[in-house]
Amino acid sequence: TEIYTLSLHDALPIWKGEEKKVRWALYSNGVECDLETHHDVTMNGVLPVDFPRIWREARPVRFRGVPAWTMSPEDLLISLAVNCCRKRFRLKGLFDVAETLGRGEAIDWPWLGALAREGHCEGIVYAALVAAREALGAGLPAGSLEALRVSLIRAGLLRSLIAAFLSAAPFTGRAGRLLALALAYASLRPAEAWRSFRYSLTHPPKHKGEDPHAPAQAAVVGP
């Protein structure tokens, strides 16, 4: 696979005024692209994500000698939790959450909770953290779940669904798929759940075997 890089300074003139044409050309050839945003993080517009803030709080790094930017620890963990929901809490996504928690990087949990509520995804983050803890033994510091301010009733529902899902091995069986679907929708706020369901009705699955009634994120799931 060849990877082509283009600086943002060079890319902006190409995108301005011709964004739709460029996007269509890339997408029609199987290349996903977004500029300064990403549809996976918003679950195709389901979540209200403040990308300008994410960029403001991003940190400069170097990758193989090339300057790049990485999300703050809080935004990174939230994005990984959203990815878990998109992929219906498969182990791969849960491992990402567990490994990120295990790196020992300082996370401002009250700030993370505030960001999750601002992005209407506190239930998603709660479900991903609990699932990573129960499935993989991921360590959660005291107060981390409470910082999300998920109601007791909703938290109990999510924990019950997670327990049932994890006991429904193999997860690829009918029961596992249905429980994963229920967990994905339960982790969303009602308005976002309805938006996701409506999106799934207007955007049929791209891959054989996908559930046509899965949340909006299922339309863009990878292997």
C-alpha cells in the first residue's frame, strides 16, 4: 500500500470550492477522507462534536520524523469509546480502550466527563469503560465513571446489557449480535438514538451480512 501525504497548506486550495468533487473521486475509489473533521467521530452526524476545540487542544508530535498532531488524552479516550459503539463493542475496540487506560497517561476525568456530556456521548463512554473493565480487566480510577454523571437507572441498564452481552459468547451468534445492537442503542441519548436509526434506514449496509437496522455507525464499520 502506498501512502501519499500532503500538507494542510497545500491541501486547502484544492479543497476550497472543489471539496465535493475531490471527496467523490476519493470515496468512489475506496479512500475515506475528511478535512479537519471525521465522520467516524460524529458517527455520521449523530453526535455534535466540537472539532475546533479538539484541534485547539491537540498536541504536536513527530511520527517518523514528520510533524503531526494527536488528540488530548481525554479526546482520544472519548473517540475510542465512540469507535467501540460504532463497531458494537467488539474486542478490538475494547482492547484499544484498555491499552489506552493502561498507558498511565494522566487523564482529567472531570474534564473528560464534561466533554462527553457536551458531545452527548456520556453513555457511550460509560459503556465502553465498563465493558473494557469487565471483559479485559482494564483499570478504572476511583470516580472515573461518576464523572460522566450517567443516571443510576441508565447506568444500571448499561451494566446489565454489558453483562448479558459478555456472557453471550460467541459474540457473532444471534444472541450476541442482538445484545450488541441493544447496547449500542442504549448507550445513545434518545435524540441521538433516533437520529442514528433514521440514518440506518436511509443508508443501507455496504457489506454483506450487516444488520440493516444497526445504528448509523454500522454503515461504515470496517473489518
